[in-house]
Amino acid sequence: MDKTNSTIEMYELDLQELNNFISQSTRPNLKRQLEEYKKSLTSLYEEEKKKLVTVKEESQSPATTENMHSTSEVKLDIPLLPITKYAFENGDKFVK
């Protein structure tokens, strides 16, 4: 969780500095490149924030994770037979 927080802080600082570069730049080509990079960085920043929110929600609701663990242990009423004999077909017909 600390790693996610530090990543979000890093993105915030990067965006601030990038905004400074955009405001200082005078050449249109460079400004356009910086704006494109800002869009990609903003999307990464938003993804990290969403991850943090989902992690917080999961940590706040442990009952839902307990339910997930109990449903993964499904008991089957089907009798299982042990496999005692098996064979492999090594023909060229089955090679891909």
C-alpha cells in the first residue's frame, strides 16, 4: 500500500513539473509532445488511484473475502475414480 501511495505521489510531482514545462515552452511542436505525454501520464495516474481505492475497499470489507474463500471450496457429490491405466499416442498425426 505504501508503494502505491509513493507511486501516486511520484505521478503528482511529475504532472506538476510537466505543467511547468508546458507553461514555459514556446515551440508548438514541443508543446504538443508535452501535452501528449501529459495525457498518458494522467491516465497512468488515474489507474493508480483506482487501484488504491479498490485496495482500500478490499481491506475495509474482509467479510467479502471470507465469502470468496468459502465458495472456492466447493464439495462435489460425484464419486471420483482413480486413474490406474493410461496411454500416450506418439504418432506424427498428433504433432502440431
